[in-house]
Amino acid sequence: MAVVWLDRFSLYLLPEWLLLVLLTAVVVVAARWAATARPLGQAPFRAAVSAVILPVWLWLVMVPAWLGWMALSASLARLGLGVVFVTGLGWAVWLVERTSRRLLAKRSVPSLRGGSTAVPLLAMNGAPGRAAVRSSNPLDIEAWYYGRKRRKLNQSATTVAAYSLLFALLLLLAGFLTGCNEIYEMPEGGGEPQLRQQIVRIQKVIRKKYVINPLSAVLFNPPPIEEIKLQLQELTRHIYQVGQGEGKNAGFEGGTQRGKVRFIRLSYPGGDWEQDLDRNADLNMLLWYAANTGQKTAKKPEVRSVRQLKRFPAGKSPPMVYMTGQGKISLGETDHGILREYLTDKHGMLFADNGGSAGWHSQFFSLMEKVLPKVKPQPVPLDHPVHSGVPFLPVVAPHGGRTAWGWVVDGRLAVYYHPGDVGDAWADGHAGVPRQVWESGFRLGGNILLYAHSEYSRWLTAKNNSD
């Protein structure tokens, strides 16, 4: 319970900048504490430095994420995990070695005093022989299961194997303990689940440092959304609002006061899932959605692995996740089950975007055969709500053709596959495609976000009413 409470506290009661400040203070204090351990000796100093690794790692992961550099943050997270593993392994080997030597020294004392029967010198290492000892202690190099030859090597190999297994179990336990403590909540409100043509102009930004136009051809490293003062001039401003339900503000009937629309990208092994992330593709899409709907949105996009989708409980899951790439998609049976649960039981939607190869096209279709084996793909027509206001399917490059495909579950579009790298149209510079293409790309992305959240809101409202 304490783990869950702390997670909810950090997510909802403390601003991210304050968490970063607190973590920075912890790193500074830990570094000074480690410096004071130097006079105590080599072992205490190394122990102190090892203890500092964890807060430093968290700080290095959090800073790029706060700046919006999600790919760098994810890389540092993986690198840090490896450093933690190697550091812990070094300490495990050192402790086993030290304990083993103490046991040998303790056992040799009676022999030197005549307390045991001496045997001839051992030919292998030239050390004084001792009578055979029957031991089951893994810290004892003379344990019977280490054999008679290469005991040191066998003990080291056993230590590495045992430590690796324990490390993996701890990771699984950590994932289990925090399995349902991450939640997604939509912004409360209401409106019509359809984007309308609007005249949108962003006139001012605080401190007069930036001028941001969501429809500009280039959007380089824009500031966080909450720092942007939007002044929208809409022809139909007082006639409608974007959302779903009967609420007062733009939002969703199934939302909450603290809820926000978030853009979550899926990471997966094997491929370049982070494609266009460093060129602000996801951030630009989120900015466009915020400017064209008036809904509360997160200040930056996020990344979650397929396994992390399991952390979200039903009714508090992301209405939509985005997946792209052009390499290999390496997902196992467990991942297939998690995706299946997300798309069916949790009423989620997967927006897949072919980032650059015919191979990714075939791999994704093969993946869907395993995730939704009873659902057949079908072309998504231009009169579908996700294509509202889109005169043609915006294709940057036809890696998988020029037809959008969908997988329908219980009458709703649960999976949308785009064949032509629409993420490139969102990225800084828009891959050099014509204005009409990238404008339609933003419109398509906004439609899918709105469609997924509206369908999720309807389902959640009906679910709550039935309960």
C-alpha cells in the first residue's frame, strides 16, 4: 500500500519540476556523503559511491524526460539498469570471495595448532593440504557441490547465476508491486466528438520568448504546453466544444478534474520504435491537439513498453497508444496477451504507423493475427470519423501502400494502421512534404486521439452506470 500511495503522491500532488528539484537535492547530498566516506577506507568509499548510483541514475533519466528528450531518457534508463546490475554483481562476487577466504582461514587455524590431521601438499596449487571437509555452505569454496577441481571457477559461476536470477526476480517483483498503481484519466467536460474547421491563432507566449504557430512548417523544440498562452479565435467558438458528453468545458463525460489527454508511444524490442521522437513528432501532435480542441493535455509525450500497459487497470487505461518503426517487431506470447487485454477488456485503441518498410507492414499484420486472431483487417473508408475533415489519406511515403486498415472490436475501431509514416508529417520540418499533406496528417492524428477518447468515455460511463 505504501508503494501505491507514494506513486500516486508523486504523480498527482507534486509538480514534475518540484520532483526534479528534490531529486537534484538528494543527488547533491548523496555525493557529499560519499566524499566524506573516503577517509574511512577503500571498501566504505566504494560502498558509498555505489549507493549514489541509484539517485544519479534516476536524475539522469528524469532530466531528459522533463526536457522532452524521450529517446535519450529511455536509452539512459536501459544503460542505468545495466550499470546497477554490474555494480551489484561486483559486490556479490566481492562478498562471496571475502567470506570464502575467512572460512578457509578459520579452518586452517586448528591445522596449524595440531587440531586436525595434515595431509600432503596438493599438487594443483601447492597449498598445505587438509582433511576432507563436508560442507553445504555456498560461501565455502570447499562445499561438496563445487567438486574437487576448479572449485573457484565453479563458485564464481554459481555466484553470477544466483545473482542474475535474484536480480530478475526483484525486477519482476517491482513490476508486480507497482502493477496497478499507474492510472490514466481524461479531462472532465463534454462536447461533440468531432473536430471542426477552426481559425486558430496563437498570439502570445509568456515572457515573450516564443511565438508558436501549430500550423507552421517548422516547430523546433517548443516550450511546454502549460507555458504557452493560447488565444483562439474560432468562428464557432460559442456554438460547440470538442469532446464527448454534457459537461461544461471541452473534455469527456468519463473524465476527472485532474485528468489530461496524454500521448503515449509504445516501445518494443527489435525495432526502432523511437523513430521521429527526437524530432518532436509526438510533441508537435500533442500541441496541435491542445490548440485545436481546448482540452487539457499533458505538457509532453510519454513512452511505455508493452509490458507496462499491464500496470493500467481497466477503467484507468490509456484510450490510445501509438506505435511506429521500420525494423523488426519482437514480441512474445506474454506481450500478445497484454495487447489483447488492452484492446478488448480495457477498451484501448492502437494507432500503428509504418515508419519506413514493407517488412514492418507484414510484421504488424502478422502481429495482429496473434493478438486478435478472430478479427480480420478491413480498409478504413474516408467517411469514417477518424478521417473526418481529411480530403485524402496523408501519406509521406507509401511503405505499406496507400490504404488505411482497421481491426474492429465490438463495433468500434480498436486498431488503426497507417501505411505511410504520418509521424514524419508531424516531425520538425514535416519531412519536406507539401503543406496540405502535413496539415491532413495533424488532422488525422487529432481525429484518432479524439475518437479513441470519446469511445473510451462512452464505454467508461456505461460501465460506471451499470456498476
